[in-house]
Amino acid sequence: MAAPSVVPALIPTVGSTSPDLQSILDINRAAYDMLAGTYKGTAEARQENAKKWLTQRLPEITASGHPTALDVGCADGTHSRVLSALGYTVTGIDFSARMISAARELMDDPTLPNKPSLLHGEFLAGRYVDEDGTDAPLDGARFDLVLATAFVHLFPPEADDDAVRKVLSHVAPGGTALLSTTAALSNRQGLEMKAGAGGQVARRWRNHYTLEYFVWLVREAARDVYGTKVPVQPWVVVDPDAEGKLWVDVVVTRPA
């Protein structure tokens, strides 16, 4: 899907290369495997921030009943845990084996009433295994809430469009998707370094989107997946843990 002329296309960062999709997935997987251990020290604070953020962004998130949620790119499971504590039956997926291991450790808590199901696998391929190594397909599965935080920007152009479409395809009729990324002044892409909380640094692929581009990306994907124009609500949020860092949250409701 090509961006309209009024929305700048993604451009390579200076000095970056453009490896193929499989190479990018391998690079990113290695990066998050390496950084997984650094997430533990900040997990408690991130859970508190996540609860405030989710309940503010989606006031209906505390509704009664037995809703289901899919946490795409769940990392160490902080969002999955929050959703579970709010009453959701949660499935969390991540392509990093070490991140999934960290998430399972986070859920090892007798006070958690409804532990998430955590699956290891690559999202676009759609192949997952559970803790026992048993295949756990999600083809055709629909959820009341699908969360994709800091996820879509890890895919190169064209693949990021596929990722958004697949996120939206997992939303049940009448359900909601929440996608977020950081807000940039200009669109750019490439391999760059990510620092972990423990001082480790890993190379990964990263897209940076302007607010306009990211909203357009989600809106176009929603229209294609649902076959009609649907409301797409964006917000810009200040990161509580990083001065000057802004996030774009986009909420999409699938027609009932």
C-alpha cells in the first residue's frame, strides 16, 4: 500500500541498510532476547503506568463480563498481567523466547486470579507454541480487545501494513484494537541501537512515524480489513518515563 502524496513516505535513516524481512525478524529477535533480562527491574513501575494508561484510554476496559484480549508483542507480559487483573482472559504472544520466559515468570503469582496464556511465535507467520511446546494456532481467533503496543514499528514498510491488517483481523465484531507507537517529526526507518535498562545495547530495525502517517496506516488497513470506513481515534501521550518522548495511541472499533 503506497502512502498518499500528502503523507510523506518512510525514508531510510542516514547510513542504514535495507535487509530483507527475515533478516530483520532475526535481528530484532536477537535484540529482544538479549534485552529481556533488563526488563525485570522496571516491571513493577511499568505495570502501574500501564494500568493508568489503559483505563484512561479505554474507560470501558473495566466492564463486567468475561472479555477476551490478545496482547500482540507482549514482551515480558506487563500489559497481559494488567489486563488479566482487570478480568480479561488474555492471550499474549511474542517472538522472543526469552521475553516469553520473562512473561511466564511475571505471571507466577498466586494472587493473579486468571493467568494469561503465553505463546511463543512469529506474528506474521501465525505459528505459535505454548509452554509445553504444543502447537497453539490462532488462525481465525477473535478477541474483544487486541493490544499492539510498540509493535508495528518493528516491521519494515509493506510488512508493517501487513502487521496492522493482521492485528485488526483478530478483533471480534464490536471489539476494539489499540495500537501505539512513538510520535516523530518525520518518517524514517532503519537499523538503530536500543538501550536496555541495565546498560546493554542491541541493534534492531525501527520505523519512526509521524502522527499523520501512523493514523493513515491504521485507517487504511481498517478500511481494507473491515470493508468499510470505520472511526479511528488518535491520541498523543507524554511518556511518563522519558522526557520529551511522545506516543501515538490509535483506537479502532470493529463494526458489530
